[in-house]
Amino acid sequence: MGIAMAEYRYPRGSVLYRNFHKFFPLIRSGRGVFLYDVDGKKYLDASGGAAVVNIGHGSKEIAAALSRQAGKTGYVSGVQFTHEPVERLAAQVASFLPFPAGKVFFLTSGSEAIEASVKLARQHWVENGRPDKHRVISLQPSYHGNTLAALSLSARRHYQETFRPLLIRSARIPAPYCYRCPWGRTPPDCGVKCAHELEKAIRRIGREKVSAFIGEVIGGSSTGASVPPPEYWEVVRRICDRNEVLLIVDEVMTGAGRTGKWLACHHYGLEPDIVVMGKGLTSGYFPLSAVAAKASLLEPIFKRGKNFLHAQTFAHHPVGCAAGLATLDLIVRRRLILACAHSGEKLLAELGRLLDHPHVGDVRGRGLLIGVEFVADKRKKTPFPRSKQYAERFVAKALERGLILWPNVGQADGTNGDLVMIAPPFTISDREIVLVRKRLEETLRDMEKVI
């Protein structure tokens, strides 16, 4: 006998839900861009979960790959053994890295991978005889995860407040968030002032203390898929080189094709020192993330006869790596990155029609990673007061209409600001793209009745 739908909320049942005050539909199955709950309601997953589902729901090929590997070896310790899936997946990921001879370490979440990347950067400098280099500079707004170091590097005040005594000291510079440029400038006449803030921050802290700079190449949910000016990352790379600072790029959301290329780095010809991936690496069929580093970065550790001082129980998980191999193989065989780029152009054009609405301030993005930002006053770009909870209410109204979106708040000033992310599976059709736009328009009309 099934459980009554009314029980899928706290405190009923035994699940500790993240949100104590929300009702959770019980999903029965998924296929392509759609999910279906136990009552038969159909949802168009326009956000791919949390920008995770690149290849679509319900892939029998991925399910079969998981089953085959679990039938061979479900688990071995990554500090005692290697295995075919990890060796093959590392080689495949290395083939599209923006630097030659990359080495890849697999974990189980983006947050874990961010932690590992920061630890790797730190160990690089220690083994190089530079133990004072420990500070990491990040962007504001930004988001890198919910574990303590990743949360410390993020710029989400509402996430950090409760845990502030536990967080590490970090420094931030303005993100390349052109819609809300703190200097009121616009490309190409801005001189990428935001990029030059990195050099100022390094000087304030002292270059002898700065280990790394970390940033999302194309903005994630914190800036609603903001796309930096073409020269931004070139300037950042030069500043890092000049000051002996490692460059870590967070491609957890953008990697594995989400922006229409294997990595967002490839849009800019950017060669970082460390790349962090996750989410779409397995399209969510298994929790898997990756830290990829230049071989030259690892050389001091190797020469001193040391090991990488990071290990976790499920690192290099064989079933996870098999899922990653099957996912990347499917992406290649079905030419889904090309499909993502093509569909992304169509989706951006369709969603551009929303700009006629008085409360849609901006629509931006690259590939199938698009942000829609809402404002109370379009001319002044004034956000809604946080008390209105516009983004949360918008997402709830959209869900009633069978449209799944991913919200974010606080990007305007750390507290106020509302946007939603559109990041559907790469398999989305032209007809489904139009349906996304129509349901967004319907939801905007619904919001006019309650705001």
C-alpha cells in the first residue's frame, strides 16, 4: 500500500527534508525532459534538476552500464586498487581538458571536489617551499558548494550566516556580472575593470600569501548564467601568472557540454591550472565529480616523494566511473554538445521574448545554461524586496503548471535579488523549447495576481 501524498512533508515520514515547510511530489519515473509523479502529473524539467541532467531522464543505456559494473565490482578502495572504469574515464576527461597531460581525481560531489582543489593548490605551494601561500580569492556573487571550505569561498550571505564561526577566512572581488556592474559600465568600454580588481586584491593580501584564485568561467546560479566579456579570463590569467597565483576554474555546472562546448574554458581559450567538474559528468545517474590538474602542478609533490594529501572512501568509485564513461560516450555518439549549442541559441531567442514583461530585467546565458532575472523596476534594475520571495513563489507557481525551474536569490546586493535558471537536458526539442517559454509567460501572469 502506498503512502498518502499528504505525508511527503516534514514532520511526517522518516525523511529529513531540507525544507521543513514544503510539500514534495513523489516522482515515479522520468523520460527525456519529463518527470512523472505517482498521481500521473507530468513535469517539464526545464532546469535539469540543479543543472545536472545533460542527457535526459530514463536512459536505459546508462542504467545498463551501472548494472554491468555493479555485477563485476561494486566497490574497491581507491587508495588500494585501480580499475578499468577509472583509467578509461580519466583518459576521456583528459582528452578535453584545456591543458595537456592532465591528471584526474574522482570524487562524489562538486563541494568535495572544490575542497580537494583548494587542498591541492595549498600542497603545491608547501612542497615548493612556499608555506605562506594559503589564501584563496573568489568572486562575489558566486557559489562553490556547501562543505565548509567551499561555503567559505562562496558569496551567499544567507547560507553562511549560521556557520560563520566555522568558515575559513576568504577574500572576494566583484564577479563579471555585467547586468549589475558595480561601476555602471558596459562592455566593451568597461576595460574589464572587474578583472583588474584581482591584482588589487593580491596586492592587499600580499602575493606571498595568495595560493589561488577560483571562479566560475560562465556564471552559475549565483549570477544567473552571466557571460563575462571576451577578454576577462585572458586578463585574469595574466594577473595570476604575474603574481604566482594558481587559477582554479569551477566547471561543476558548466562542464560536460552544458554551455555548448565540453568546458566553458574553451569559449575563452583559457588554460587554468585546476579544473573542477561534477553534475553533468554522469548526468546525475551517479554522484561523481572530478578534480583535474596540470601535470606540472603535481611535479613538486611527486619529486619530494609525497602523496596527494586527500582521500575519501568513495574516491574513484567503479560504478560511478562506469556511469561517467557511459554518459560521455552517449554525448559523443549522439552529438549532444552540438545539439546543446544549437538548442541553446533557440532557447535564448525564445526566452528573449520575455523581456517585454515589465518585471523581467534580463535574459542571458550560453548554450543550455540561461538565467532570467526579475526586477521590480526595470529601468533602475531595482530588485523586489526579499520579503516578497519572488523567485521562490515564481518557482512554486511554475511547478503548479508542470514546469521545473531552479531559483536563486540575493544576487543584487547579497540579500535582495531574484532569478531562475533554465538548464534543460540537451535532448530538448524545438517544440519543448516553445513550451518552456509559454509556461514561463503563464507563470509571469500568475505572479501579477499575487505580487
